[in-house]
Amino acid sequence: MSVRKAVPAAMRLSWLVLLALIAGEFVTDLPGPGWTTTFLPAMVVLALMVATTTLQARAAAPRGEPRPPVEVEPPVTGRWSALNSPADKVPSHGTHVYGQTYAIDIVADPETAEGEAPARPAFRWLWPLFRRNSAFPAFGAPLLAVADATVVTARDGRRDHLSRNSLLGLLYLMFVEGNVRSILGVHRVVGNHVVLDLGDGTYAVYAHAQRGSLRVKAGDTVRAGQWIARCGNSGNSSEPHLHLHLMDSPDLDDARGIPFTWRGVGVPANGETFTVDEAEARIAEARPGDVGGAG
């Protein structure tokens, strides 16, 4: 087992040991809470978790000079905005784990008439705590293949939860949901997702897809611009959006990130809006050899 796979496994095991210690304190007759029975082991486990998290990030960091960006097609059409972009910092999400060194998040940001409120609800400090996914224009938007590719992984079935775009909702996501999902594994973190093999040792992952929306399955071949899923809010997601990154392995626990650039768009910076003409997707979808169907 490689270091990149062993480290996250050790981190999950550490979390399970800590939770077992806490549960044992309430269901056994051991004396406590005491220094030797609970507190000291818990501190050891917490220290181990910090160490494994650091090692995991270091193990997943790209080595040597960055590869030249791989040019692919945009994964959406219409008007969108970028968040957590590698155009502003690397690693874009503050960590190299899961091969997301050069990851990007994008949210649908359609234009509105002058004087109208933006279609995408803004972050609120206090209220409402949560919003329904239907309030966000990204929810249900088509996600398109960025290149001719083979489907390696297509996982569905995770629920689309309410938004977490308030202060309390975001704290809950970061410190409760996020940690629980990390314990359970990366597939819980990315939610419903698709991994495409683009060839030449390059893979693309689409995270947080809408439950029941996948139009492909493992082994299918797809063409650039083909509709493969819908944008959702599954996994570790604060609101409906697409998280996409390129990596050097189809195994998220064992992957290192690869830079990308979108043809005709480049790499949009944080807060930058970009528009992709829908005609481009129609042209790609009309090409022969496409595989898919209602998902």
C-alpha cells in the first residue's frame, strides 16, 4: 500500500478510535472521565490525526515542476462564476488531498435584469440557516464531458442536502459533517460523482452531482460536450455547485493534481464570471458515437 493510501486510512482509523473512546466512557463502568482512561488516549489520537492529516497533504502534493496545463472543454454552458480557483492560489482548496491541488468550484450565475435581485441567493450570516436546492440556479444544470473519454467511476445515490450558506450552516458543514464524511471515506466527501479517463494518465472528477442524474456508467465512452450528469448538492457541499479537477490517478486517495485550462475560457479567477455558448455543447452532442441515456 502506498503512503498516499495508507495515510488517509490511518486518519480514518484514528477518528474511529477516538469515537470508540468517547462512546466507551458512557457505556462502560470504567472510572472516568480520567487522565489515563480517556483524556490521555484522546489527546494521543488527536495528535495522531493532526500528524496524519499533515502527512496526507504532503504525500499528495505534486512533485517537481508542475505539468503544463491540460486544455479541455468547459464542463458547463451558460453564465457561471468561479470559487476556490487555482488562478488565485495553489492548492486552490487549501490542501493537496484527493488530488485537488488545482481544483475549481463553479456556481451558476445567470444575468438578471437591471434592478432585479441576483438569481443566486447570497451568503447570510444569520438567516435563513438553510435553503432548498431549488433556490439555486446551478441545481439541475447539465454537466458536460470535458473531453473524449472513458467513464472509470460513476457513483450515485447520495442525497442532495439543504444548503449550508449561512454562518451556522457553514460551521456545521466544516466541523461536523465534514469530519464525519472524512471518517467514512472520500466517496462521502465528493458525494455523487463521475471520474473520466481522458488518456495520457489524466483523469477528471466531477463532484457533488445531483442524485439520480447520472447518464453514464463505468465503461461507457463519452465525447467532449456530452451531457453526463446534473449539478447537485451531495457530499461536502455548501450549495449546489460543480467541483472539478484533473488528477493523475482514478483513485482519489492516491491521486496528485494536474493543472487545467478550459478552451475559450482559460482558468477563471475567484469571483470571475464566464459564459459558454450552448451551441458548442449541441455541436458536440450531435457527433456520432455518444453513449448515454436517461439517468
